[in-house]
Amino acid sequence: MDTEYRFTIALIYDFDGTLAPGNMQEYDFIPAIGKSNKEFWSEANELAERQDADMVLTYMARMIQAARSTGLSLRREAFQESGRKVSLYPGVREWFGRINAYGAARGIRILHYINSSGLKEIIEGTEIAGEFRKIYACSFLYDVDGIAYWPAVAVNYTNKTQFIFKINKGVESVFDSKQVNRYIPEEERPVPFRHMIYVGDGTTDIPCMRLVKNYGGHSIAVFNPEQKGARRELAALIHDNRVSHVCPADYTEGAEMDRLVRTIIEKIDLDDRLVNMETGK
């Protein structure tokens, strides 16, 4: 028998630095092409600066160029295999089931989404890929032989916001631009902004965190627990009214992140009950 849910909460995560330390390419792909992390990212960023290009597109171009020059596979399966090497922050594996159960006990469905400038194909290879309703991230086009040859989706820090609206309106397709631009009254949208929790780790997530917060949702800036002074650096985001909360990227039961998200779910629940009492529902 299907569980009867009163409403849905969307938990939306960046990936690199949010669910996993560092950048996903650094675990397997960059070592495999014989580069240091600094070399790879410097080349991609210098190319962007030299040609006044988008840094996301240039890192994707450098991935294709470097793989071709070293004979590394450009098949989707090879990228997914890289994803199996990605390490996660403490507690991430168990996080989703625990939070889902916490919501379900209150009649709330929790849906998880990725909104990342990383590579979708690598995320698909991680052990948590099946936890997400949808993975919005960069991806490649593949030729008839299954070889990546061109960017299909490039997600930078500003166009990340489009996926917040897609989640809000229940439009999961990246291609579909008609439905997401169709007018839908706020109360009829599958996931109102006030039922969103956005989790990111820094400057590339600021537009999304600010958007969700300004529309009545909740935004959380996380930092590597092993990085000294990180909380103090991110505290400015609260001062600038860009995020609601700052806490370590430790997802274990009872940790600050766990307590915070459970408290936010409780607040959303109570706010919904109050609105229903006011409207007589």
C-alpha cells in the first residue's frame, strides 16, 4: 500500500564540496591523464580567460582533449567507473534513508535532487546515484559508437537557477523549456519554494541559495569539517542574507547537519499545518 503524503519537500544538493570533498574529476580522471589537479584546472581556466569563454565549457573541452591525447576512454561507462572512486563525506550513504523515514513519519515525502557543475556521468557511477529523483549536471553528447564528443549540458553558477524552477513546477526534462515557462499558480506547483532546502558549499551556489531563501525556502552552506576557519569564511553569507545556515558537511546521525535539516523539516511541517488551519483545510 502506497504511503499517503500530505506534501513534498525537495532537498537539492550541489555535489563537489557538498556531498564529496574536492572535485569529482580529481579522484580518477585527472590522475589517469597524467596531470596534477592544479595543472588541469589551470589549463581549463586559462583557456576560458584567453578566449573569454565559460569555465564550465572549457573544463569539459579539456576533458575531451586530454582523454583523446592519452587514449583514455570517452565512453559513458568509463566516466561512470570514475564515479565509483569518489569518496563521500561522513554519513552521506545513510543520510537519504534516514531523512526519508523522518519525513514519512510526518506524512511528508522527501525528494532529493543534484544541481551540480560537475559531470552527470561521474555522479551516475557513485554509490548514491540511485537516491536522487533527478541529477541536473553537466553531460556530454555521444556519437553512434558511444564516444563523448561535445557538451550536451553545461551547468554554471547562474544557469543552475533554472533547475530550481523546474523542480518547483515538476518539469524534470532538461530539454523542455515550454512547461517550465508556463504560468502555474504557486499553490498548484508540485514543490513550492517554501518546501525547498538547498545545500551548497560556496560561491558557485550563491545564486541558488539566495533564490531559494528569498522565496521562503531554506539554504544551507556546508564546509569541509577538516578545513580550519571555513565556518568563519562562510559566515559572511549569513551576514549578507544569502544563506540561512552554515554547518560542517558531516551527515552522520546526530551531527549538526542532521539536527538542522530535521528541525527545518519540522518547521516546514508546522508552517503547513498553520496555513491549513488558517484556510480551514
